[in-house]
Amino acid sequence: MADASGGGTIADVTGMTQQAGPRRSHWVFRILLGVAACCAVLVLGVYGFLRGSLATLDGEVKGNGLQARVTVTRDALGIPTITAGNRLDAAYVTGYLHGQDRFFQMDLLRRVAAGELSELFGQGALEIDRRHRLHRFLRPDARRSLTGPERRSVETCAYLV
């Protein structure tokens, strides 16, 4: 049986379609492989970024506010034990460890008190922000009276450094 072009048979047209099929699936495979490679690179990049934000638990850190050597050991649950030569060094390292272990929690609590929670969570937290802004914790004179040097002990200053 002849086709509309007047040249080949149905078998020829079917044969061409069969030859084009593997070629098309080869390109689909290449595209899927490229998409999978891009997804793998994206996942590895996100993992590396998040892994880099974790606290350094092993090794040695030099602190500018230390007067003597301080050691921090952690038990199986990750609870730190501080060994320091004086109270100021212990306070400094305690502040450092709190910053390492609880940074997100401290930032979240600061945002709640200041009425800035909606900056992170959007419209859902706006009502909470309105209630907390009544207290005006970010007012400069209120902050100065709570955090002025005359109100702080020496240990508190070391902790906050």
C-alpha cells in the first residue's frame, strides 16, 4: 500500500518511526539525567550551607576575653562542662556556649519581646507583635536603663562579650 507522498509503504513509515523512537528516548534520558544532576548539586549545596552553620564542638577556639586556658568537655548528651581558672573566664565561655547552642532560641525570644516576630513568620505573627510592642522594649531609654554599665556585674560583662 502506498502512502500519501507516493513513495514508500506503510512498513517504511513504521520503520522510520521505530528508528526515531530510540533516538527520542535517548534525549529524554539525557534530559532526565541532567535534571537529576542539577537536583543533586542543589541538595549538596543546601546541605553544605546548613552544615556550615552548625556550632564547632571539637577543636580549639581562641577568645579575646580570656585571661587563662579554659577547657570545655561535653558528655554523651552534648551537655558542656566548663573548667576555668577564674569566674570571669567561666562567664565568658558560658556566654560563648550559649551563643553556640542557643542562638536561634535567643534571637527568637528577643524578636518576641521586641514585637518583631512577623519579620520571620509573616502575617500569622502580626497580632502577637502588636501585643508585645505595647511594652516598647526597643525604646532607647528603656534599653539604656536595663543594660547600662553601672547595672552590670563584672561577670555579666564577661558573659555578654
